[in-house]
Amino acid sequence: MAAHFDRVAAGDLMNSELRHLQVVREPTRPLLVILGGAKVSDKLSVLEALAPHADVLAIGGAMAYTFIAANGGAIGNSLVEPDRFGDALAVQRAARDAGRRLLLPSDHVVADRFEADAPSRVVAEIPDGTLGLDIGPDTANRYASEAANAKTIFWNGPMGVFEMEAFAAGTQTVAAAVTDSPATSVVGGGDSLAAIHQLGLADRIDHLSTGGGASLEYVQGLTLPGVAALER
């Protein structure tokens, strides 16, 4: 439609999205990217693009178990994508070859079933018969320390099943660290936004991205058709 008009413009929300997401594409360093979520396959293109770009890429959520298992670690009954082991290792190599750091959880909150009232405990290695449902406190504090030292932060995806109180601490610690950091902060993704709002921290984030998948494509450096239509 834009081609049929002499003058076109983006709205305020779109302008704000592009301005703040550009900060991630061309960051003040060090850039910390925190990615969570369930599956490597859901964010593989983002991982591939940001692993060599971010100074530090911190992985949380269930996708971390695919990385851990690909490296021979124990994950018990945790969610895993065996067909993505090669992709996970390739992402790690890309980060290493670029002189970047990719961080994985070193401890976990586990339970024997995926239920809110399931007894939980913290372990360094996930034993058989249990599944990981949150990053552990040592991991959460390690990621928080990275946030304190960053100049730019991009966070997309929770660190665990934050909807259940027993498995929310990792996401809560990371959220507090992002808001306490002096870095320019951009948070996107429905679950991440829900966590920020749930904790009452929304007014302490520089930009809350509602762009969803499009915002992830933009930070990868991809061309968005809606943006391209305005750039003439």
C-alpha cells in the first residue's frame, strides 16, 4: 500500500522499536544478550546471528538443556531436542571463534514432575527421573553479574517456568539485575514482558519491545518488508 502514496511515515511505536533495536545491532559494548525459552529450534537463527555479535550470550530456559546435552552433560528428563545438538555446538563454535563468551547454566532447580506443587531442589547436574525447570541461584547470580558490567542488554525469553512460583527465582533475579544495571536495556518477547510487568519493573527498562518475531529478525540484521516499504 505504501507504494501508492507520495508521503509515508512510521508511527511512534514503530519508530521507538527501530531506534531502540538499532542499539542492539550497533551496541555500546560490552553487549549482553540473554536468551531463554523452550527450544533451540525456535530461536536458532537468533542464536546464530547473535553468538558472534554479543560480547556475552547467556542461555537460560529449557533450550539450555539441548546445549548441555550436546556437550555430554546430564539433563535427566528435561526437555531436549537431540536433532539440534549439531546446531547448538555450531553456535558455541561461532561464539568462540569470534572471541565471544557463551554461558550455560551451572546449576538447576529440578523437580520430578512438571507441576507447581512438585517438591524442588537445586542441583549441579540433573539426575535421572527429574527435569530442570529453572536456572539455579549460582547461575542466576552469574548472569546478574554480567548485567552489572554490561553497557547494552537485550533480553528475550524467561529463565525457567516463571509462571510457577517454585521455578520463578531465576527469571526474577535476572529481571532485577537488568533493571539495576546502568546499561541501555531492551526486553522483548511475551513471557519476558509478562515477567517484567509481574515484578513491577516495567518503568525501569529503557525499551519494552512488543515487536515479537519481527524484533528478533531486526536484531539479526534482516530486512523487514514493512520497514523497507517506508525507506524510499
